[in-house]
Amino acid sequence: MFGRIVKKGKNSTLVFIDGQIINLPFETKHSEGDIIDNKDNLILRCKNKKPLKNLEENFAYYTQKFSILKTIREFFLNRGFTEVLTPKLKESIIHETNINYIKTSAGFLTSSPEVEIKKLLSLGFDKLFELSFAYRNDHKDKLHKKEFLILEWYELFSKPTQVIERLIELIKHLNGSDLLKYKDLPINLTQIEYIKYSEAFKQFAGIDIEHDRLSSLKKRFNIEGELDRWEIADAIFSLKIEKQLGVKHPTVIYNFPKERAALSKVEGGYAKRFELYIAGIELANCYDEENNSNEIRKRFKKNDISFIEALEFGIPPSSGIAVGIDRLIMILLNRDRIW
């Protein structure tokens, strides 16, 4: 047996091994942080003692994290999904509004596996999921990293509401209860509230985002710069609305402006896009997927040619969702920031 010395005492030595503190009945001749066996033989000398302070906490976090990832995979495999792994470095990508891509000398790092999974749907797969890393050139804060874990899944002939219900089923399964406790918020997972995008501005910010004058919106919310209506809306949503969503039960914002459709369908002048919030945190983004190649060509100046070819070959009607797994783990483990 061997372990890392975490505390020395007269006639005893505490060592950390496999998540447990074990008491050895002798005073070690080595230093805290060193790795020894049960006869006090030195296995490895510690040269960096900083991790000792939070050793147990860090070990517990990663143990829980890896268990959650394993459970997520089992959840989908047990429901007939096929797990896929798609390329992360691409020569060409679709440039979506509000996404800051990372470009390297070898190509672009993917911000999402969405396009690559949809190519697979054109080949005849019906239920696919991927749990992997994605990359965006965002600033680093409590909810953002340039490299992050993302879960995406797609189901043919499904509706966004069905996909969102499956996500809530997953969260209940991971949480082990219908009541999710995050910080001081008891969140009821048995109820999902749907609010139209424009109604969220009326309800939480007291404005008509579709018709109020841009100058008055900028003045009221102290927004500067030459921005269009929906860029101003993005700023107001982030500043005044987001934190109020999902504090009692999961909240879904839908009927986004068509300018924010990305790869979702547009019907009745609105994007068939659905964003899910829990505890004021955006957790997932779901689309009724646009499968018309001509529509995608019109929306984006730069396109992934092989994606257009897949759309032309034919992708049946489907819905898909992207879930921020770092954020979900943060909520499940009741932490203040993503790791």
C-alpha cells in the first residue's frame, strides 16, 4: 500500500489514498506531500505542495464529475442512442452570429458538433449524441471557458418540446430527485415554464423590444455604440432578464427573432429556437432544425460545403439540443463557478 502524506504526528502519519485518509501507526521520516508505502519507504518526493491544501476537495470533485459523465452516456445508450465522436478541427465552418470562433494555423476549432452530427443524420442514423469538448474565443469567467464540455443530441421526427422533456428527465436522473437545490433555490423539475422572447422583455424589463425606439432603449439601459435592435436586445437580456429565469422551475424562452435563427427553422416570422434556463443560468439551446439547403445558403455568407451537400442529400425533420455540461455539473454539485 502507498499514499501521500497529508499530516505528520508523533507515532502516527496520515496518508491520502484513493479518496480516503488512512492512519499509519508510526511517525514518518519524510515530508508532507511525499508518497510513501506502509513501511515508510519513499516512493516519490513531492516538489510542489500547493495541491495539498485542497487535495480532498479536488479529488471529490473529479470523482463526482467523471461519475456524472459516465451516467450521461449510460442514460442515452440505454435509450437507443448511438454515441458519436466528430472532428474538432475544420478547414471551413458556418459563421454564426454571436459566436467567437478560434482559428489556428491548421483551421478552425469547432464551437459545437452540430454540423458534423447532422451530416451523420443524412446517412440514416435516427438518434445520435455526442459528449465532447468544444471551443469558443470567449472571455473567461464563472460561466465561460475557451474549451468546454458540450452534450448534443438529435432525434429524427421529434419536436423541441420532446427534446427538452428528455433533458429534464436526464437532469432528474442525475440529481436523483424532482427537487433540484442550487444555492438557496429549490427548483421544481416537474414543471417547465415557456415564455415567448418578446414577453420576457415585457415581464422582466418592462419594455416592448419589438417596437420601442432604439434611442430610448439605449438611453434607459446605458448602452453605447452603433448597435441594431437585436444587438441591443442581447445586451438587455443579459443584463436584466437572464438572472430572473428558472429560479423556481426550468424556464424556456422561445419565439426568438428570425435574426437569431442560426440553424433553426423560421415560422411565422420567428425562429424555432428554445433556450432553457435554470437558476438564472442558460443551460441549453434547442432547435427545430432547418433542413432546407437553400435556406442555409441564404443565411450564411460562408458555408461548410459538405454540410450543404448533406442537406441536399436529405436530412429528415428533426430537433436537437446543445447542453453546457460544465454548467450542469456546477449546478448539480452546488458550486459557484465552472471548473
